[in-house]
Amino acid sequence: MKSAKGAHGNAHGGGSHGGHGSLKSYTIGFLLSIVLTIIPLVAILNDMVKGTAAMVVLLVTAVLQFVVQLLFFMHLREEDKPRYNLITLIFGLVIVLTIVAGSIWIMTYNAVAT
């Protein structure tokens, strides 16, 4: 009779840590998230950047924030098996981008027609 632990040695299907990060990893991720939040806030509220530059700063820090979340908190780089989470993430991003692009397209051409 097989135990409930499975082939990997624990009930969660992973190694000894089950893919969880260390305190150091979480602390680095948290600090990077705080810095990537403060940078656009300070830059825009203090009028250091305006217009297109402000949008670029905001978008770049948002993308970097997304990468930090994936790597430090969702442990995307620590998978043992095929990257089902990555495939699911990409599919979700395609859906979100389709909805956002479609909404912008509809609002743009609806405003012109009216």
C-alpha cells in the first residue's frame, strides 16, 4: 500500500521545502517591491517627470514589479516539472491583453463615431 506522501517525499509533491522561498528571498522580493513602488510615486508627485516620460517610468516600474512578484513570491523559476504555471500565466496574459486592447479600441472608435 502506498503512502499519501507520493514519489517526492512529502504530502505537497515537492522536495524538502516544497518550492517555498527562504526568508532572505521573501525579504529581497519585498524590498524590491517597495522600491519599485516608491520610484514612480516620488518621480511623478515631485514633478521630476511629466507627460510621456512619466508614463514610461510608470510602465517600466510596473513591469519590473510584475517580474519581481513572479520570481520572488510565485516561485516561477523553481518548478521541477513542465512549466504548467508559466503556460497558464501566458494564457492569462493573452486574455487580459486582448480585453484591454479590445476595450481601448472600442472606446477610441466609439468616441470618434459619436
